[in-house]
Amino acid sequence: MPPGSEFSFHASNYTIPETIEVAVKKITTPVEVENRQSFLIVRGRLPESLSNTFARISIKGTAQLGCKHKGGWLVKIVAPEAAAKQAESPEAPLQGPETNTSKERPMETMHPDAGSTAGN
């Protein structure tokens, strides 16, 4: 994804829109919340300052009955010129973190059949 790309996700309509917090690589990110009656659509943009790195889009929210949920996704942010170089030379690795120091697994690696407890 290039810097400044739009991202979106759905949230339960029981989520209190004002409690939704989003951060990208610990940078608080403004979002717009659209109520679609049976669910919410939350939209934001990746910070322009992040380029050629991996970043976690972290989300938090609270439901009307007080239940709290958090989650997120790990994304690869690549400037357009770096993406073009990568396409020309696929063996050239993206300059980014050597290791994942996060104690959480990215949500896209979790699957209900793999023993995930996400959402429980």
C-alpha cells in the first residue's frame, strides 16, 4: 500500500462510534464513521510520513453494553517508486524491520480453525 492510502473496515452497529480509536504504527489516525443501520463503516488514511516499512493498523472500540474490543492488521507500506524498483528486482528486499517485536499476531494470520481466541 502506498503512503496516504485509504483503508476501511466494518464494525458492529452496537459499537459506540465516538469510542473508535485508530492508530497506525502508534500514530493516532483520524477516521470517519458512517452508520449503515446494521453496521458501521470506518474509513481512514495511512499517514504520509510512513514509507517503506511495515505498520500495524490498531483499532479499539467500546460497545453500548460496555464490552471493549481491539484488533488490527499488519500492512506493508511502500512508496510508489520503491514498489517500481521492487517489481524490477524481485530479489531486493523491502527495507523494514528485521524482526517482529509485537506480542500479538497480526489478525490476518489468525483463523478460527487455527485456535484463535479473537472476539472471545
